[in-house]
Amino acid sequence: MTYVVWVQVPPPVPEIMNIKEIKNKDKLSIEWTVTIPSTYVDLELDKKYSELKNKVNLPGFRPGKVPTEIIKKRFGQNVVSETLDKIINESLTKAVKERKLKPSIQPKVDIKKFEEGKDLEFNVSFQVMPEIPDFDLKKIIVEKSKLNISDKDIDNSLSQIAEKHERFKPLNKKRKSKIGDLILFDYEGKIDKKMFEGSSGKDETVVLGSNKYIPGYEDQMVGLFAGEEKKIHVTFPEDYREKKIAGKKAEFNLYIKDIQERVKNVPIDDKLAEEVGEKNLSELKKKIQERMNKDFENLSLLKMRREATEKMLKNFEFSIPSKMIDSEFDFLKSQAEKKDQKDSDLKKLASRRVKLGLIINSISEKNEINVEDADLTQAVVSEASRYPGQEKKVVEFYKNNPNLMNNLRGVALEEKVMKYVVNSCIKKDKICTIDELFKSDFLKNEKELISKKEKEKK
């Protein structure tokens, strides 16, 4: 999302600067030809040269006694560049504030003419933020889905739990190990014929094919009988967590103590409930219903938010600064995962994102919705939760990167504004099942993701 804030307190600048405005068909585009009188420019240059004269030490000259001509010859290029930058920035800031303009992008400056002792002339062009019209959010009607849980929904969830659940039993008939079996084993490893930290273990278990161990380890455990020993050879990955053995070749002696096979068609009963951490089947059904209600509520809110977003984009009509769209397009193109994405599609997405960002900014300003410390903290916590086990590192990372924290502030603002928008809309209740909820176009991405995961399981 694109958010623009352009605020600066202007320092004193000449009142006699001349601004000639060039007429533009695009109402959001501003183009000026600016002239700053030589008297002011010379005055600023003389100030800078005087400052340098009192600071620099050059061989053959006493401090403060270096001739101005030598100062100019030695430092003139840098002095002129810095002074012109200062004059231009100050004059533009003053002009923008006096005219009550809100630039949407950093002004582009092109110096047309400058020589010491003569007027400074430059062109400046930029685009301003559009006026966002008022719109009564209560005119937006969104569908609020309410869950109708059936016994079939609970049974389907129980079936999925039973299907995923790993329960093993002793082999009915002695056979060699295969993928999917639970193996009980002892091991002893060496690198260059020497033991290393963590190189031995007893009564270890692994489900073959789970990729619990480093590449090649489990593969060499396939085709063995209980009671059999085997010597295997593996290479630790270059990025292995223990740096001392990363990338090194190792030899392990394995002793297979027991082989169990996975139970097919695990019964849905109290035993299953206990094995997944619940007291009994009744409690498991209760937890499933609670989870369904929570998931459904989150999806329903997401659906309402997306529906409200689409209706806002449709009802808010205003011109969008083309330069903001261009900037967003460049960003999207650099981040695009699909290399075959058409520029026309990215352009549409850029326009949509900029428009929505401007609407959100407008709603936040008109309704005094601000990001508080608590909102920002919640945003950081939410982002950190996406990286289990690394939460502290993520929090520290954001604390040490102000730019990223500022981006997160934009995300927090969007969340807060969209909550306000959804709460302001008129809700139309509709009772439906989870399957019926997923038929909504607003949850198309989530439905595709679930379908993809189901295909991968098969």
C-alpha cells in the first residue's frame, strides 16, 4: 500500500523569488519556472565561503586568513552545489506551504541557468494529492456470514484428524523396513574416524520418509530387518546448524531394534481423542466446534473486509496521481514472483493499491484514526508470529530497522481503518456452512490454497 507524508517546516527564504506557473491539463500536475535573484544567491554563497574561511587550514596561511579566491578555487564546486540545493529546497518548501499544496511525490528539479553573479533559474514539476470526496460508509451493505455447523461438518473434521494421525503397531510378519514405518534404533557416528558431539544415541525413533534427519540418512534405513546392523555414509549440509560439522562427510553404524507399521483406518474413538491431547471424544468434538467457529468468524470478517474494499473503490471517484502509480508499478514489478506477469496487469494492480491507500489515508484523517504504540506493538507481534521459534529475533529486527517499522505502521493503520470501515457498514446476515462460505469470490485465494494442499496430500 502507498502512503505519502510530506511535511517540513520552511526556513526563511527570499520574498522576491519569482514563480511562473505553467498551465497543465492534468489538474494534479504542477510545473513552475522559478527565478531566485542573484543578490540572494550571492549572499548565501558569501556566507558559506566565510564559514569555510574560518575553518580551513591551508599550508602557508594563518587560520582565517586564506584568501577567498583560493577558497573558491579549492572548494567552489562543492560550495555552489550545497548552497543551490539549500536555496532550492527552502524556496520550494515555502512556496508549497504558502499555496497549501500537498505533493504526492518528491518534486523534480531541473536547473536551467546559473552563473555566480547572475539569477538562479530552475524548473520544478510534481503532482499533488487529490481531493478525496466524502462518502457515507453506512451506504455500503456487506454480507455477514453466520455459521451453521452440522453433524456432517464435525464428522468430516474427525475423519481428517484420523486420516492424518500417526498410530503404529508391531509387524504381523517379519519383513524389511519401508517408507512410512516407525523405526526404533541406536546409532554411533564418526567424522574422520573420530566421535563428535551428538554423534551417538540410543532408542531413537524416526518415521521413514519424514525427513527428520539429514538427506540420505533415512533412505539408507529402508530395506533392513529388525535386529540388523548397517553402516551408512552421509554428508552434513553446508548450512547445517552445527557449523563445526557442516559440509563434512560422516559414517554411522546403525542398529535396528524394532520396526512398526502405521495403522490404517484409525478408529474415531476416545483413544484417538486422548492421543491428540483431549480427554475423550466428546471433548474433541467440542474443541473442533470451537475451532470451526473461530476460523469461520475470521473468514467471515475477511470476506466482509474485501467486499467493503471493493465497494469503496467503486464509490470513491477521484483522479489518481500518475507518478504514484508509476512508483507502485516499479515496486510491484521488482517484487513480482511470476516472471510472466503482464505489465498491464501490474499497472491495474498498482492503480488499485494507490487508490485504496489514498482512501484509507483520507478516512484516517477525517475520522482522526491514528496508530498508537499498542497498535504498532500488535503489528510487530503479528508479524513475528509468522516465524515460529524466531519471534524474538523478528521483534529485534524491526526495532533496529526504522524504515521497516515505518512500513509496519502503514500496515497497522490499514488494519485499524478497515476495522472502522467494516464496523460502519450495514451488515446483512446470512446463515451458511463453511463450504458455502468458500463459494464467495472474496475468498477465492483461500479456497485455491486449500485445494492445492489437498492435491499435494494425494
